[in-house]
Amino acid sequence: MILWGTGDCELTFDLSEREYCQKCQQDQDFALRLKYEYGHFYHLFGWVMSKQYQLVCPVCVHGWVLNPRAAVALIGSNPIPFYRRNGWAVMLGLGVVVGMAVVYRPAG
Ligand SMILES: [Zn+2]
């Protein structure tokens, strides 16, 4: 049985920025969050299908989208786990290794 699928995740961070919220009509501590969708193969080998860093008002959830590079710089590292970002590359590498082993197996 081949097990594959998709999922989504929302991460919040202990980072905020004081901004004026037009909906609430007052200053709020806008929080940084990341929403992303990923695909996976056996829950180990993943890839990111879409991602969006957002700065959102904690009261009305109004906000805006941030530049991904600026958001990662604020956070300090890429918050998406390695196996969800680059698991597909690990799977490809394993496939190449297994393929080479089959093709170049010792005779006899
Ligand atoms: Zn608001």
C-alpha cells in the first residue's frame, strides 16, 4: 500500500510588532505566523506546496503578508521541519542508491 497525502500547518512565533489596526481602530500587537501546505509520502518524505508568512491582529485577524526572506530573517531559521521541506530530496537520493545497487550488484 502506498501512503501519500497532503496537510496544512500553522505556526506562531513569539514575535510581535505594534501597528495600527484599521479594523479595530487602535494600536495592536500584530503577531507573526506562518501558514503552509505540504505534500508527503509515508509522512517522512515531504515537500512544501505553498507557504505564507503573515502579520495578523490578535483581535480581528486582519493583517498582511510578509516577504518570506524578511520573515525568516526575523525568526532566525526556517521554521518548517527538514523532512517536510526536503524529504523529497532524501527519497530521491535513496532511490538513486537502491537503483545503483540493483544495476551494479556483484555478479555471481
Ligand atoms: Zn484588529
